[in-house]
Amino acid sequence: MAVCEFDVEQKYALSNGDLLVFPYLDEDTPLFSEKMVPAFVKGIDSPKEQGKAMTVSAGFYGKKRFVAKAIRLDDKHLTREQVFKRHLSSFVGICLDEKMSRICIFLSDSSVEMVAASMEAAILGGYRFDKYLENKPELPKVVAIVEKGLSKRAIKSLDEKRELFSWVNFSRDVLNEPPNEIHPESLSDIFRKTGKKAGLKITVWDEKRLEKEGCGGILAVGRGASSRPKLVIGEYKPRKPKAFVALVGKGVTMDTGGYCLKPAKSQTGMKYDMAGAAITFATACAIAKLKLPIRVVVITPLVENDISSTAFHTQDIITMRNGKTVQVDNTDAEGRLILADALTIASEMKPDCIVDAATLTGACVVALGEDIAGVFGPDSNFNANLIDAGHSADETLWEMPLFMPYMEQLKADIADIKNIGSRWGGAITAALFLKQFVEKDIKWAHIDVAGPCVKEEPLGFLGKGAKGFGVKTLFEFTRSFAS
């Protein structure tokens, strides 16, 4: 991957290829002081339209080329930080097209809260997955020019965010890799090596161990692929933890749909079906690396849902780890089968709460669109904590009903439960299925991230490809849960 380098400086000196950014809160309120404007910039005016950007000066000073832009951060529907990050992300693209080398954002002492947004736009908005490109882009450096610099507290906060953003991009890296490179065996190896470096204790269950542990769901889904199923458990346990949080993430490295084969177009993007595993594992790594006083376990079942003579079929009956039997009515409803075993394992550890994340249903995307994740759970206050954490992290989640009467749809004649209900309310019945594998006395919520994690087109200030949606939310939630 490539990301924009970010720094904070007090004084500005022109370099060749600078793009200067002067933000306004509205038409009349600059977020920079007049004395910060370089002499070679002839004049600064705010754009006349809300949320817009305009070029106010451009040319050469000596032999050094520059462009100065003014932006307005007021918008009818977006926060000023969201508008700011979108502008900066677009300026990265402009710099690539125009071969500009640096983006310099001018901020007064009273506007230092925008420095974090500047860094986020640089590290996340400037992200490019360039591993397989012959001609790799040379990304511009992003510099926040702050009138009197930053306090030690602000610098510490920035350092934490920088670390967190690096783990968001780690999740994007593994998601953007093609399915011939990322499969259960290779991903378990990446998780093992990366997790150990971050400070997690890593345990990998291979097929033999999965059989011994009775993980019938994981084994059934994974048995048709040449890359054998794995389950990775990562644990961070500080000396005096304030809470114990379990994270569970769906890890289907490629989902063909199995014998209920997806149409060709629907298979595009199914390498992202391991997004739940990627974001939960990245979150646990960030928590361990930053040494938060919270015990965290992350459980990621990894499979490839493929077709072969050994693949599972419709009407198969599977015995799960907790003893329940499941009738398979659709092999493309595979994610809930592997999550069920993982949720059972998490429940056995007796954490204070469990949060699972999965690209589980297209039905959730139909309900909420591609930019919003759905939250399901029996405790609305607990769900609200997740939604609030998402709001703080600039990621949108919405509570969905865990409507118990729909359990009727999951009744089976010769098994305890079916793996899918009717077409309508499919995101709800999927969450109800998962609920059967969580012990009742443990707080639990399920996040369906099928929209924002699979969306190929840009999401806010984030460009094409994997977004890493959910890492910031889960990190913020875990940190706040302890308090």
C-alpha cells in the first residue's frame, strides 16, 4: 500500500509543487489567521457556495510552482470534519494528476481540532493499494501548518490516532489482495505473524483441532476448498484489565456461494467477505499495540466457500459446537455457520460482552444502503453504545430490530434450526440465527457490515476498494466500554 506522509509544522516555507489550503468555517469565518498567509498569495476569499472549494491564487514564486485553494466547511448534510476530509482526499488526486508534491493546510491556534482530520484524510483518504501496479503513484506529503504548534497532550492523541489508522489500512491491505493470494491458510499465517508483533497471544486451530473441538459449521463450509479451514484466536491480557471484550469476525476469504452458486456479477467483491475477520483482528492489534487496559479476545474463523466433490450441500445437517443441529437450506448462507461456532467459543470464555462483525446479508444493504452498517442485539442500550462509538469515529451504524417472531422462519422438521429463512427480513433472521449461539447472560451485538465493507466505490473521503469500515468504531467502543 501507499499512504500520504503526514506532519505538523509551525512555520511555512514554500517548496516546488505546493498546494496550499485555507479553510473557512463559513463565508466569513476563516480557520487560519491572516498573518499566516504567505506574501506571494495575492489574496484569500472564501467560496460563495457552502462546502465548495476554489482556487484563489496560482503560479510561480521564483521558480517554485504553487496553487492556493480556499475551502468552505459548512454543508447542509455533512459535519465540517467530513467536508474537510473529503476536500483533502480530493486534493490528493489533484496532486497526482498535476504532479504537485505537497499539501499544506493552514490552521490557527483556535482550529487545532482539525489537525486530526487532516491526518485522517492523509493516512486513510490518501491510501492507495498499489502492490500490483508497475507504475506506482508518488503521493504528496500532507502538512498541517499550526500557528503555535501543538500541546504534548494533542501530540499524544495524534500519535494514538496514527497507530489506529495504520491498523485500519492493514485491514484494507488484506481485503484488497486477490483471492488467489488470500485464503484461509495464508491469512491465518498473516494474522499469526502480525498479531504476535502487535502483542497478541495467537493460537491457530487447524482442521484436526477444529474436528476435536466439534466446530461442525466451520468444517462444513470449508471442506470444499483446497485451502483448509482455520480458526485464529488472538488474546491481549493486561495485568489489571478493566473489562473483558470478545470480538468475533466472519472470515470467508472467497464466497462463490457454494453449490447455491452466485451469479458471476455477484461474485465480484466477494473477496471482501472476510471483512469481519479483518476489522476485528485489526482492532485487537490496535488495542494491544496501544496497551489499553482491557482484556480482548478476537476469534476469526477462516474458510473459502467453494465447489468441489467434498463441498457441503443443501439439506445437509450439521452438528455445531454447542450441540445444536442445523439444516442447510442454502449453501450461500455460510457466514452464519462459521460465526455460530466462533460465538460459542467466545461465550465459553465468559467475557463481559461479545460483538461480532460480518458481511452477512445483502438484505441489510437493501434496508440501509451501502454506507451504513446494521446493529442487531437484544439490549438497545448496548446497541446505542456501538452506534455512539461509530458516530465518534465518523462511521454510521443503525439499530435494526431483532424481531423474535421471525424465529418461526428458522424452524426445521428434522433438525433444531435451519440456516436461512424467507427472502423478506433476511438480515433479521440471520441475526436471530446467531443469537442461538450466544449465552443469554452475556451482552451481545451483531454488526452487519455488508454495505460499507463491500462497497467498491468511494465512501465519504475514502477511495475505491476496501474501506476498513468498523476498526475505528470497534476500537472506540472497546475503549469506552471499560469506563
